[in-house]
Amino acid sequence: MNYMKEANAIPNLRSKQIISLTEKFVKDRLAGSEAGHDWWHIQRVFNNAKLISKTEKVDQLVVNLAALLHDIADSKFPT
């Protein structure tokens, strides 16, 4: 799936749509990863980040994207 093409096709993506596309991208990229850094690890980090960000003054979209994407550039994973 070409996520950038899909994202660019919708000129004004709302945060929920951006998060949804990012979740799909991360699930696809981490499919078959070892248990320590699989989708469920990302889901736990994402949930914790959302919980913490409720009490802090932050850009919610940035926090959510950071939590979802934090392992994507990890050298342990093939590109």
C-alpha cells in the first residue's frame, strides 16, 4: 500500500485520519517482527503516551506519531 499517495489524495487530513494511516503503516512494517518490538509493543507505548499527554501541554498529534513511529527507523528491522 502506498501510504503517502493515500495521504496526499486527501488534502486536509484530520489527526484521526493521520493516526489511522500511520497505524496501518506501522502494522505492515512490523509484521513478523520479534515479540519485543512487534505491533503490541507499539500499542503499549502509544497507549502510555496518550495517557501521559492528557496531563501535559503537548501537541497531541506529535506525541501520537512519535509513539507510533519510534521503532520504524531502528536498525534491527529490515527496510
